[in-house]
Amino acid sequence: MKTEIIAVGTEILMGHIVNTNSQDIAQALLGIGLGTYYQQVIGDNPERMKEAFALAGSRSDIIIVSGGLGPTRDDITKQMLGEYLGQELVADQGQLDKIKDYFKTREGGITETDYFQALTFKEGETFFNEVGLACGSVYRKDLDNGQQQYFIVLPGPPFEMRHMLHHYLLPYLTKEIYQDHVIESLYVNFYRIGEAKVAEILDDLIVEQTNPTIAIYAQPRRVTVRITASYPTYNEAMAANQALAEQIIERLAPYFLGYGEHYSLEHYVVEQMKAANLRLSAAESLTGGLVMEALTEVPGSSEVLTGGFVTYQTESKTTLLGIDSSFIQEHSVVSEAVAKAMAEATLAKTGTDLSLALTGVAGPDSLDGRRAGTVFIALAVKDQAIQVKQLDIRHRPRGVVRDIAKSEALSMVKQWLDQNV
């Protein structure tokens, strides 16, 4: 079936906000075996909205519209789609009650535009908005050829859209389209290898794929292979996925990171350290706490990350870590010696098994004779020699330099774990 996504909002069209909704929807649809053939972005203009709906209706089977469901006068997506389809809109009582309850303390109660958020297709199905006020809705249109066409509206705020997408739309489409079988995906992640190289190594499997299918896409600092199978039962689909995954991992064993759609280097570090009952601390200068923040995004990281120090200014390396100021002055704050001293001091102060330290120049200006992009990362481990890595990340923005430094620091921990645990 051909799927089309329409993002509504002048602010998206003008580039004031990034259209993440279309990306999220397209990726989620792939997970149930539906490819997106077309995407449109339109402003809050009645005529252009109807033109976009007509174009989508002429070429696609599933049309998903996000945005324009809110309480302002230019939020007219449901009204325009209703006019195009010739379908009456009515208030969903459950959503309306939630809106009334939300505004019960406001003098005068709800306004007419607040009421619009509860509108749904009279002959359609409502997606209740549990995390916001504007409900979603789906209308199934019976075509002359005996096929069905689906028009779906979702809220614009990304958090609300994602909640409705995963809790309502995906289950709805799966039930409607795959009545006699299920679609299941398995995600396999690889690190320190490029997307093109993965595709080359798996070329014969990709060429011969039938069921399951293989899709490869680059993620920040990793490559993900999505394996998707369609079978009568969940167990059959996942068994087929796992069998293919094992073939793929065998070919890419040195780069294998782990399973999961959102599995990352941080997940790997936390999981491996938990399994080995190891503790980690960090002292961060140019990264300003990014390493510790990344780790704390992983559930259960409190069992691994004890804490650490953000020693952004030179003085804080003395006051917090106890590194002599004359030592820093002698070697320069951005140096191998200072990185090692930071890691050693952090290990001693926190009593952890491993300790990371990062110092460098994020840019754009140089510091102490070191050009922008110069980074030193040290890893201290109890009763072992301190390891140091120097990076030269030239001609990159500050944010990119800091992000690469964070990833390389975690990579040092991964490398140590692979060799010692």
C-alpha cells in the first residue's frame, strides 16, 4: 500500500521549526512493513490544504496528516479534510470532557476554538489524546474498486503525535491491513563501521531478501540493520528475524553492538559494566557533563555511574580535583599530562573502578597554543597504566567537537570492557 504523509503548519514551511513528525511517522510505518511514497509540507491555507488532500487522495492508499488540530483560528486541518471528504465532524465526548475539565478553572469555560480540538469524523474512529487536548481521527473510505483508503489526522506537537502514533495509529493499521498475519521487526546495531560497508558485506542477503526483509540506515555513531518478517504469529516472525540476524552478526561480528531500535554505545557501556559489577566516574572539561548525561539517559545507569566533576574552568581543576596550578601551567590545561592527572584524581576521589577525563578546545578560537578541535581523553583503571587518546577534530562546529569527544570517551570504555571483561 502507498502511504503519504502531509505535515501542516506555516512555521514548518517557513523553516521556523524542524519537521520531525514526518520522519518519526515514516520510520514507524516501516516497522510494520509500510513504505512512505510521498511527503508534503503545506501552510495553514484552506485552498492549498484541499489541493494537497486531493493530490494525496489521487495517488495514495493511506494519507496521514499531522498538525493543525489546535485551538487557534488557523488550526483548520480537520475542517478542511472534512470538507474535502464530504464528511461531517462531531465532538468526541470523551475528548470534550477532558478539555472542559482542563479549563474548568478558567472564567467563562471553554471557547469555540477549544471545542474544535474535540472534533472527529462522525463516520470515523477517534484516537483519544491522553497527553494533550486535540484528538486524532481516522476515516476509512470505500473506493469503487472495492479497496479502502485511509485518511488520518494526528496532532502536531511531537510528543503528542508520537504517543498517538504508537498507542493508536500503528495498532489500528496493523489490525486493518494485516488481519491474517503479523509484522515484526528486529533491530541489530553495529559500531565503528560505515553504512556502505555494511551494505557491501550483506549484499547477497539484500539481493535475495524476501521474508524477512533487510533495511540498513545510519544512526548517530552506529549503523542499524532492521530485519522485518511477516508471519501468522509473533513467534514465527521473530524466529525468522532471529535466524537472519545471526547470519548478519556472524559476518559483522567485530562491529556488533547490540539489539534494539534505540540501542546505543551508552547502552552497551552500562549493560557491560552492570554485568561485571564495575563503577565509573568522569571529570569533564570541554564536554561540560555530556558523557555523564549520555550515560544517565540509560535506565539502570545509577548502578554504574557514581558521579564526577565538571571542571570547565582551569581553576576548578585545582579546587575540585586538587591538581596543582603550577602543574597545569607547566603542561598547559589542554594536554596529555593534565588529562591523566584529571583521570587519576577522579579515580582516587570517587573510589570507582574506572574514571574518564576529557580536556580540549571546542572552538572556535585556540587556547594555550592548541587549535580548535584538539582533545585529550584519559581512562584510568585501578592498578593499570592510564590510557590517553588525542583527537584532532578540525573544522567542525563546537557542538560537533564536543559530541565526538563524548563518543570517543565512551568508545575507550567499550574497548577496555571488550578486552578485560
